[in-house]
Amino acid sequence: MKLTIKLLEKKYDKNSFDCGYSLLDNYIKKQARQDVDRDLSACFVLVDEADVVNGYYTLSANSIKKEDFPENLLKKLPPNYQDLPAVLLGRLAIDKRLQGKGYGEILLIDALKRCYEISESLGTIAVIVDPIDEKAEKFYDRYGFILLPTSKKMFLLMKTIKQLLG
Ligand SMILES: CC(C)(COP(=O)(O)OP(=O)(O)OC[C@H]1O[C@@H](n2cnc3c(N)ncnc32)[C@H](O)[C@@H]1OP(=O)(O)O)[C@@H](O)C(=O)NCCC(=O)NCCS
């Protein structure tokens, strides 16, 4: 099966998408296109030759409040920034049939690459993720994401992403 990553379009079939979490299934089935149309997020889908959606992720502009950022990292930043610019990788999901075959990692790396490219023309200090549960937290932890001390969100510095992408 040949899978490619594309920007979400109407023609892609997302009706059977099932990642095991109804929140994430319903999002791609019912909400994603509206959010894209309203410029609230960009949505990338992993599609097969039949245009069926087998996975997806979303990106949007975001920020981290200065007081939510780890103190040791704040010391390296000038004091006049209250909100630190970031990209939110809001959702990432793979259909159950394809989980555990490396596609989650492929989508994550694709997202990080895109974020890194954006950061070259628009300052962004980190990528933030919002893990749906502890399992998802462990997945992100494998790639070096760090828990924000004041929330359940995690972040990866753009500097680290640059090293990760080599
Ligand atoms: C989390 C998810 C995106 C991972 O995708 P996947 O295709 O199943 O994962 P991959 O096969 O690419 O795995 C990549 C690596 O992460 C590991 N991994 C996968 N899921 C993991 C988890 N929950 N905890 C820890 N490690 C995990 C794999 O073992 C693999 O490591 P390896 O190469 O050393 O074996 C997918 O399982 C999913 O959609 N889950 C439901 C929704 C969800 O939790 N989304 C996360 C953000 S909200």
C-alpha cells in the first residue's frame, strides 16, 4: 500500500477513520475541514491510493506563556518576551489498522520538519503537543518532548528539532 502525506481536501474519505479515540475520530470526520476553512489550523492527512485517510495531524500558531516555561530555559531569554512563539501540533492520529507500523513516527517527523521550515522565516521557539492520555505522553517522550511544568502539554525546542532532523 502506497501512502502519502497531503493537505486535507474534500475528496479524501475519512468516514471510516478509527484510531481508538472517538474525540480524534470525530475531529477529522466532522471538524477538521471547518477549522481549515476558518484558518484556525492546517491539517495534513496520510492517504492511500484510494484517497482513504489513514492518519492525520494538525498544526496551528500558538504561544507559551513565559511563566509556564521551565525556569532554566527562561534564564537564556531576554526578559521582555511575555509570550514565547510556538507551533501547536494539536492532534496526531493513526488508524488502528496501521498502528505500530512506524506511520506515527513518519507523521511526527513530517510535522517537525514542517515546523522547522516555518521557524526559518517566522520565529518559533518550540513545538507544543497536547497528549490525549499517558500512552500518548509516552510516545512523545520517546522523541524528547518535555512536560510543561504547569500543564499537561509537552514541548520540544526548535533547537532540539534542528539537531533531531540532522
Ligand atoms: C500514538 C500514535 C500516533 C503512534 O502511532 P503508531 O503508528 O502506532 O506508532 P509508530 O509505529 O510510528 O511507533 C513509533 C515508535 O513509538 C513507539 N510507540 C508507539 N506508541 C507508543 C506509546 N503509546 N507509548 C510509547 N511508545 C510508543 C513504538 O514502539 C515505536 O518505537 P520503536 O520504533 O522503537 O518500536 C498512534 O498509536 C495513535 O494514533 N494513537 C491514538 C491517538 C493518540 O494517542 N494520539 C497521540 C496524540 S493526541
